[in-house]
Amino acid sequence: MTDTTDLTGKLLIAMPDMGDARFDHAVIFICAHSADGAMGLIVNKPAPEVRFSDLLEQLSIDEGELTTDVRVHFGGPVETGRGFVLHTSDYASGAGTMEVSEGIAMTATLDILEDIARGSGPKRSMLGLGYAGWGPGQLESELVKNGWLICDATEDILFGRAAEHKWTAALKVLGIDPLMLSASGGSA
């Protein structure tokens, strides 16, 4: 990773010609990036067939004072049976919250689900099942091939409920009109 900046805390925006359907129009929040690879969560692909309350029931967690239904997302194709909660940093688990960037953290332990159910979880959150992962140099290679655009993350893009608008919103952070992106390159 010598010639690429650390992308931890940034958003990756899939280019229209991504080629991998799992990442079509994906917006991925990078939770960790180093010479060993990268890990992120797709923030704009809800899993409508999975309800948060059903997950709590499966895990034998009492719904307690649950007042909101946390949106469950397809976080990526790696370890899809494992949950990762991306959240505001007003919450920290004693068992393992990782501060990702200023104001944003990630927790992958059951206690955050219990706290959300009790009403004592983070102010804003999203749950991703699985994650997107890259081996050493893999993300850098995809960036060189123009597979992704990079932009700063905002809470509204990360935690907003309108998943279908997050890709466009992320492009607008860069000042790019989505209609100007082409799915295929041309030649002069």
C-alpha cells in the first residue's frame, strides 16, 4: 500500500461497469485499510427478507424496549452469517467497538444488539450481514482500473433509510452527475 492513501473512513462508489453484480451501484464504507488488505460494509443494499426483530429472536435476545427496527443490509459477500453494526461513536461496547473515523465506529459483538434492543444503543446505526474484503493490493488494483470512486462519508449516506438514493448522493458529494457516468469506455 505504498502509493495509496489509507482509505479507512472513506466511501467507495462502484463505477457503472463494475462487472460483479454483488457490487452493482454499491456504496461501501471502508472500516479498515492497510498493507494487509481492506474491509468494508456495503451501506446501500438492504436485505428486506431479514428483519432485525427476527434476528433478535434467533439469537434469543429479548426485544425489550426496541422502538425502532434497525435496517439490515447485505454488508458484503464474505462471512454472510456474521453481523457487523456500523454506528455513531456515541456508543462503545466494552467487548469490542472499533473507532473507524471521527464520529463513526463498528461493533461486531452481541452486546450491541442487546443494547439496541434495550434502547441504550447508538443514536444511529445499520447492521450489515457479511462484509466486503480485499486481500493485499487487491483494492489498489481495482482503483487503478477505475472500478471505484472515493469520497468522504456522511452520516446521512451511512445511516439514511433511502438506500436507493445513496449511490447518487455519494456521487453528488464529488460533484458528479450520475447521468454523466458511462458504463463503458470509448476511444477517440
